[in-house]
Amino acid sequence: MRLDTTHIRLLPVTGTFAENKDVARDVRIKKINPALKKGNEVVLDFAGIDAVTQSFVHALISELIREYGSEVLDVVFFKNCNEKVRSIIDIVVEYMQV
């Protein structure tokens, strides 16, 4: 049973081009992991972000998939992604499930 939804706006920490994998790692460790451990759903909000690098997305979600399995994607949601951002997320998710 889900307790709550944790909404994480990425733009304030990434700017319009999300490329810094250290920032992604910090978001994962300090915000996403604690929310998942509480049983919360997590919404990663990409509003205002024009582009991301594959390494940023990898640092953001790959450890989650390793730790929790691909089922984590049932409770982690990607919101307000433009087509470019969504395609990078899909590439990383597909890579992690091989």
C-alpha cells in the first residue's frame, strides 16, 4: 500500500540541460531512495528541462532498478518530459532491463 507521492522537481537543481551525474546521484540518494523506503510513489518532474544526457538519467535511475528490480518503474513516474528527454529515459530503462 502506497503511503504518499513524493514529487521531485528537477529543474531547480539541473537547469534546462540535465547533465551533471553527481546531481542525479544526489537526487537519487537524498530524495528518491528515502521516499521509496517509506513506500511512497515518486514523481520525477522534468518540467522546463529541454534535454538530458544518458549519463544523467543512468545516474538517476539505474541503481534503483538494480536495487529494487524493474518493478520500481511501477512506482517511479516521469512527468513533463519532452520527446528528447523521454527517448533518453526509454534508452536507459531498456538498457537496464537487458
